[in-house]
Amino acid sequence: MKKGKVLGKSQLVLAVMIVALGAAVWLNMRYQPNENKYLGEAEFVDGAADSESLETSANAEDYFTKSRRERTEQRAEIKEELAETIKSAGDNADVIKTAVDKAASIAARQTAEGNIETLLKAKGFTEALAIIGDSDINIVVKADSLSAAQTLQIQDVAKAQSGYTVDKIKILTVK
């Protein structure tokens, strides 16, 4: 540094950047509305926000009831289709065996889902819904959040009843 020079180029650039950052923060605070906004908070078109309508699921029981009903209806339709397949198969043993195996698989899944839901309720969860797929299992419980111990309880029950490994178990919460 030359004698008599107080500020170099790098110090001058740094000072300009600090002033620009301060001005940006000031402008942001000055022109931002005073409303408290939270990440994920919804704002409706007319600008009115109803705190009750912002709930993830105000009627969790309705969610669980509706999901169970839809699951039962879907499975009933599949069972009817399998019964029709068996009736129309005639003497084709391969088609009959495939349909019977599929029906047995559905029945096993229903039993496992029911067992998981019952056991989770016995562990203290007010509502639980298990959905077993071909390669994974989804468990929905009524809770604001889950502790590590609760997560382990859910995984233990799901693993024991479904046979899936922990990495195939997905846990969701509904308020």
C-alpha cells in the first residue's frame, strides 16, 4: 500500500456493498406490509384469511372416514372384477389361479391394514390409517407432530404387520 492512501479498491468495494445491503434492508422494511406473514400461510383472492380454513384438515375424522370408505369401495370393485374373471375363465387354470392369488393378496393387505390401525390406536393414537401398496406402506396418523419415540412405535407396528423394511414405511400426520 502506498503511503498516504487510506482506502484501497477492495475496501471501497466492500464499503459500497455494505451501504447497498443496508439500503436494501431498509427499503424492504419500509415497503413491506405490516401484516405478520408466515411461510405457507394462505391468502385468499379477496385478501381475507380465515384461520379456521387455514387448518390442514379441520375435520380429521372426516378424512379418515372418507379414506376408509373409498378404500373399501375400491377393493369391493376389484373383488367383483376378480369374481367375474374366475366365472368367465372356464377351464383356464392359470387365469383362475392368478385371480385367486390376487384376491388372497387383497385380503392379506386388508387384514394387515386393519391390524396396524388397531394396534396404533392401542398405542394411543386417536386415528390411524394404513395403506399398503405393492412396494411400500403409508401410515397416516392424527397428530400435530410426532416424537422420535412415536415414529419408532409406528415403524415397529408397520414392520411387524406388513413385513416391509423401515425405508419402505412413510408416515404422515394430519391435524
